[in-house]
Amino acid sequence: MTTLTTSPLAPLLEHLFEQADKATSPGLAALSREERDRLFHSKTEYRNFYGLIKDLWLPVSRRTGELLYMLARASGAREIVEFGTSFGISTLYLAAALRDNGGGRLITTEFEPDKISRARQNLAAAGLADLVEFRQGDALETLVADLPGSIDLVLMDGAKSLYLEILYILEGRLRQGAIVIADDADACPEYLGHVRAPGRGYMSTPFSEDIELSMRAC
Ligand SMILES: C[S@@+](CC[C@H](N)C(=O)[O-])C[C@H]1O[C@@H](n2cnc3c(N)ncnc32)[C@H](O)[C@@H]1O
């Protein structure tokens, strides 16, 4: 029996994935494919882009969620940082792993206030709110202070154009053996270039559904 596979979390996740599937975005529908692509990759207009599509949940898949839970459990993670909370689906998987590891802290950050508020409710409904510290604002600002001295696991799932900048902020605190999971990493070639380059201190491999799985090796 695990927190992930039992009530209240298991039925809650089913319900949330159903809700996520139903969400639509007038903001996204109004954008041309070219404009969508440009904003998605922009390093300066990501705030505008995610504001336009704020009705979408954009959650990790169930498989990726299970992978997050397994990686956090297998590594015995106690200190986790998440970039990109949205409605808190990935947060639920990671917080469940912390609970089953015996406790810890998950710092998660999101700039849409309505999303943070819904994520808070979801974590409370799962009985996992005590493990999560929500930081509202741009991760480039919210993650620069008050971080754990040693980070065990990072999930990158916010604006793809910022993955490398966020990694630079966290890098000095990653413990040896720390795991970094980057969702939709193909959208961020400069990030992939860094974690895959010899001599940068990582082992890294593409893994499942557009994930880059990296480990801080030294
Ligand atoms: C792909 S969604 C995250 C999905 C979430 N991890 C889940 O599985 O439910 C990306 C989220 O990151 C947020 N975001 C993007 N860039 C951000 C930034 N620089 N700072 C804070 N939040 C950001 C967006 O508003 C959006 O809600």
C-alpha cells in the first residue's frame, strides 16, 4: 500500500486528470500556430504566453507522474524543487513520494495566482499540504533564496526556454546523485546541450515521453 495507490490520492488524481482533459483555452485558440510556437520558445514573452493559456492544466501524463513517484522513492528524496506547479498534479505525485519516504519538503513555484490556489486545494484534499511550500511568482525570482542546502530531486516543467537558467540557479545545491527530470526537454536544446556535455557533472539520457533524465554525478 502506498499513498499514491490508495484513497484519498488515487481517486483524486483520476478526477483531476478527467478535469484537465476537459479544459479548453480561448487564449490558445486565438493564436496562430506560428505565434504559439514563437511564444512557446521565447525567453522574454513566456509570462504573456502562460497568461494566455492559463485555463489549461498542462499536467504531466499519468506515466510521467508514476515515474516521478518512483524516482523520488527510489532515491529516498527529502528535498524536492519543482519548476511549474499549474494545478498541482505533478506536485501530488512528488508529495506522495515524500510522505512514503518519511517526510520532507517540496518547494514548488508558479506565477498564476489562480493556479496556485487550486493546487493548494488539491494538495489539501490529498492530505499532503504539510509537505509543500508554494511560491507564487516567476521562478527566476522565487527560487533564488531560501533553498535547501542539499537538493535531492528537481522537476523542470515551467517555461521551456528557462530550463537552463533555472538549472543554473539550483545547480550548486544539487547533492551528488541528485536527479533532475525535465519534461518536454526537446523544446530546450540549450538545456540538453548542458546536461549532456561531458565535463559538466551530469549523466543524462532521453527517457520515455519526451523526458530528459539527468543525474548530478559529481
Ligand atoms: C506544464 S505546466 C506545469 C504542469 C504541472 N507540473 C503538472 O504536472 O500539473 C507549466 C506551468 O508553469 C508555469 N510557469 C511557466 N513559467 C514559469 C515561471 N517562469 N515561473 C513560474 N511559473 C511558471 C505556467 O504558468 C504553467 O502553469
